[in-house]
Amino acid sequence: MITGAEIGTFLSRRRGIGRLHWSDWLTYGYLLMGVLIVLLPILWMILSSLKSPAALVENDPRALPYEQITIPAADGKSHTVFLWTRSDGVAVDVALVGVRGLNARVFEPGRPDTVFEVPRASLQRKETVAPRWDNYTEPTIGSTQSRTFNFLRYFWNSSFVTVVATLLTLIVNAMAGFALSKYRFAGRDAMALVIIATLLVPPTVILVPLFITVSKLGLLNSLWGVIIPAVATPTGVFLLRQYMLTIPDELLEAARMDAASEWKIFWRIILPLSLPALSVLAILSVMWRWNDFMWPLIVLTQSEVFTLQLGLSTFKGELNDNMHHLLAMTVLTLLPVTLVFVVLQKHITTGIANTGLK
Amino acid sequence: MSAALTWIWKALGDLIDGPLRSLQKHIGAHRMAYVFLAPNLIIFGLFSFWPMLLNFYIAFTGGQSVILAERPLIGVENFRELLACPSYLDPRTCPVAGYSFWTGLWNTLFFALVQVPIMVVVALVTALILNRNIRGRGFWRAVYFYPVMLSPVVVAVIWDWILKRRGILNALLDDMVSGWNDLARSGVWFEIGLGLILLLPLLPVTRALLARIASPHRLRLSHGLAVGLAILLSTWLARSGGLVLPDYRPVNWLIDQRAGWPMFWVIFVYTWGHLGFYMLILLAGLQAIPRDLYEAAEMDGTSRFRSFWRITLPLLMPTMVVVLVLSLIRAFQVFDEVYVLTGGGPGQATKMIIQHIYESAFIGDAKRYGIAAASSVLVAGLLMVLTLVQLLVTRRRAGG
């Protein structure tokens, strides 16, 4: 977790500035540049996601979401407000009625009856910072837009896949790890070899037969078709097996003396003691499943069962004039992962560094 | 809350325990190992081994049906279509499927061979810097690692938004060019500034030129000459307009193929998204090197540079090999980011081999499962060699 103290020490490094070697300057310069390259694109997308569709079409390069001020008109529409610089240099607010040649027909707010003409060149748009939260609410809780991007449905699908697949992954691989670490039986080494051999077959090269198998089982366009095929991971088995080898056998023997069944030993002793390894696998599994794209792309073709990643990519491919929704939904998609990362940063980085997996 | 969870946990365990306990009575405690292994092996078998065997079979069948019985055996026809090229270097000479296959393969090879070295070097430099005695290391490491957490689709959407023709990158470059041009046209202050900058390299040059002259005013003479030259040069450069850049014309980064920008950005974006992972592995490798080695080297008066070559690099080599092979395997399977970012375009410029497999089987009216399976067999061969190397290396590292 990024603590306040860490940011504090980072910011206050200035105090020791007199003692900084030139190589320290290079170091911090490099680090700062890298951080900008990493964070600025994400920041830019978050800022853009709050802009109005008009500002996005114009590609307004300003960071904040500016919007032109309007005042309501009699006929239910609205007039845009400009800042008019008079010939004597004084600037006043005017509302636009229409355009005639190089002139604009305007009136002063509060006196809509006295319309007069001013040169268009003397007008300047009057803008205010107005984050457009509708970008976020329309595809989520709004009713009209929900047909183009059914965020809640995709979010539910993604969450379902992630949670169920992670639970199954933990149980199934822990059971296998338990069998391979705490029992001696005929063919144990052969089975271990078989499991590790599957590492040689990346899912990307068995797409077609996997698809045919899954469709034969009737799992196409079903979330279970996404969940089940990748539940048994050789890396998970070996991660857990290595950890369970360190649990002393005496514990198991003592439990057997008390007439505990093998399943109870697994459930009540092995699983709680393997919590560190299980949490590493859980973090990895959540990351894999939430971000998974290729396999869902093949199994799920109907939009009711789309995961968030599929929804986003389809939405991106379809249209350009819904950029405001696409950006907002992308922010919502990266939000859960980001929150998890901020909270569990230490666990995630050490877990991944120790296993060499992501 | 936690009491309730514990209760649920125990209840769930007892629930499963019922049938399993009676099973244990029948087969004995020892054979329960098979029961524990069963779910795993069934899933492995059904979704890894069976498909692997099936893949070979499908590679020799034709037709467009998903039902195996309806797929006619056609021998090596699929492989012939993929491999019957007069020249592999020029995919246009191949049959249709071969064209797609070889284009994807060459693009993937190019991608992997450029992307992997760049990423490994940048990851190593970043890891070395993070391994220095710096403040807030946890913060820096977290930020560099953060993109790894993001999904490929999110990464692609972010960069697509930046790289649009009227996107922020083009706007920034335009601002920079016009800002520089305004500066270059701003007159006398620009000339003075430019003159001062030019003076820095000119001073030693004139000093060296006049070194032979034995005059008491030599130093003053050389300084004067340098100042004079600087004034002349800066006025000439500024007045001639030679420093004014041509107006910036926005580049369609992901669509304009002429300068190879799409492939550049595909490599950049992929590296942006994955660098943090390899940096983390290398950093862990660096931190495993015992500190006393460096202290001993310092006692012996070894330079930092030398201890890097003699201590750091050799001890980091096993980790480096793992990173290299792992990133190579991953690069060969690149699909998600590229598919969402460019869709393989413009034309076929960034179409990778996995996209070829995916599109042969699942896109368009003609579902050529046979071609996709045959291509998979060829790619799998390549990947297996790489993975074997990785396993051997990791084992050697683990075994010491």
C-alpha cells in the first residue's frame, strides 16, 4: 500500500538537496519521466471522460472539461453566452440569437427584447468548468442509452466470471496440490509430469479444438464456457504444492488419530494453513479473469453474456460518436483493478515477484 | 461477520464431508488422493489434452462444420495451402491462407525481435535505478507496475484516444513546433540566448585553435574570437530562418502506414503495458544479490562500473534468461492489445500470427477451422521449443 509517509518522504526529499550527487539527479529525472509516461495517458483519459461530446469531437486539448454557458430561451431551447468586447474596451455578457454574415445578433441577458448586431470577431465564448457526469450515469443507470452499452449487465458478467472462476481455481488446484504433496500413491510423479506438461500448450494454440469441445458441451454463449476450461492451472497446482510441502506431516497424523476424514484434514487444516499461497493465487486469478479477452471473445458472441472487456472492445469498434460513453466506461472498468491495486499493492508485487507469474 | 464466515466455512466443509467420508470408508484413506486429483485431471484432460490431440486431427480435415463427423479428411491439404509458397519472404506469392499465415508470422517475428530486446533493456535500466538507494522506492515501483494490472482492452482504448489524428499527441507536437517557431522568430532576445548557448562549445574550440600563439593576450584573444563567432553565427542562424521548423502536419499514427508508425505504436503500447512485470522480476533478482559482495568490492577499491560488470550482471544472468525467454513466448502470442488497437491494420501491417488463427476460424463466412488448426500446429512447435528452454532454465535456477 502506498502510505502517506512514503509520499511524504518522497515529496520532502528536497531537504537533502545539497547532498544530492549528479547521478541522483539523473535517477530522479529518469523516474519522474517514467512516471509521467505511465500516468499521464491514464490521467488524460480520466479527464477526457468528463467532457461533453462536443468537446470530444472538437478534441479540445485543454485538461479541464470546459463547457459554454447557456441561458434558457423562451421556446425551450437555449442561447449560448459570449463575452462581447465593446469598442470602448469594456466587456459585457451577451446571448446569441443568430448569425448574419460577419455579424452576430445578440441581446444582453435580462433584456431579450432588444436584439442588436455586433461583429462576430468581437465575441468570445464564455465558458465554465463543468464535468459531465452524464457520461457515467447514462450507460449505467440511465434508461435510454442502456441499449448501446449495458454496463451493469457486463459488469455483473465480469464479476460473476471473476469471482466464481477464482473460487473454483483455488479449490480445484488446492485439492490437486494437497494430493501431490501429502500422499504417496502409484503414478504420482507421472501425474505431476502430465500436469506440468500442459504448460507446453498455451491456450492460444488450441483455440479451435477447445472451441469445438466447448460447443459440444453446450457451453457456447454461457459464462461457464469461459470459467471452466481455465480453472485447472498447472502454475496454481505447483504454487500450492510447493507451499503445502512445508506443512509438517505430524499435524495430519494427529488429526487422523482424532478420526478426522481426509476431506476434513484438507478443509480444516491444510486450507487455512496455506492461506499465504492461496492469496497469491487468488490475486493472480482475479487479474487473469477480470482482464481476460481472447477466450471470452471466442466463447461469447451474444451481447447479453458479454464481459466488460468484450463490451468495451465491441463498443470501440462500432462507433466514434459515442466516445464520451466509451471513455467513461473504460474508466469504470479500470477502477476496480486500480482500487484493489492501491490497497493490496505490497502483496501483489511481492507475490508476483516471488512466483514469476502474472 | 468473521464468526458468520467461519460458521459458513465449517458448514460447507461438513456438507461436502458427508459423501466423501462414506467414499473414504469404501476405498480407504490412501486412495482419497485420486479423489482430490480428479477434478483437476478431468478439466486438464477435457480442456487441454483432448484439444491438443484433436488439434492434430482437425488440421487434416476440411469443410466448415463444427461437428467432427461432418469434417472430411483431406490429408495434408491445409499444410500445403499454408506452405506452398514460391517464396516465404514474399507472402503475396502464397495461396490465400498462406498469405495470411506468412504475413502474420513475419509481423510477429519482427514484433518479437524488436519489442523483446527494447523491453528487457528498459526493464533492466529501470530495475537498476529502483535498486539504488532512493527515496520512496515502493511508490515508484508501484507506479511502474500499475499498467500491468490494466486489461489489454483498457490499454488499447487509452492509447487509441491519445493517438487519434486530432488527439492529444498531435496537439502537443503542434504546440511544441509552433512554440519553438514563435521563439525562433522572436528577434533579439532569441539571438542573445542562442549566442550564449553557442558560446559554450565555441570557447574551448577557439582556445584550442589559438593554443600555439605565444602572446600575453592569448586568453583574451581566444575569448574575443569565440564571442565574435557566436554573435555572427546566432544572427545568421536566426535571421536566415534556418531554425524555423516547417508547420507540423498531424500524423494519423495508427493508420498512416508510410513511415511504419502503426507497428511502432503497437510495439510501444505493448511495452508500456508489460514493462512493469519484467522490471519487477529483475528487481527481485537484483535484491537477491548479497550486499556484502558490493561492500567487499568497495573495500578493494573496485569502481562501480567494474562491480556492475563483474558482480551484478553475472549474478543476474539467470533471471535475465528467464525474463528473455518468458517475454519472447508472450510476444509470440501477442493478440489482445494489437487486435483492439489496430485490428491488424492498416491493411495487414500489424496482423499477428494469433490473429491469423483467430480470423481463419472465427471471422467471416468461411470458417476455416482446418487452416486455423494447421497453423496452430506450426506455431505450437515454435512455442514448445521456447517453453522447454524456459522450463530447463527455471529448473536450473530453482535447483541451484
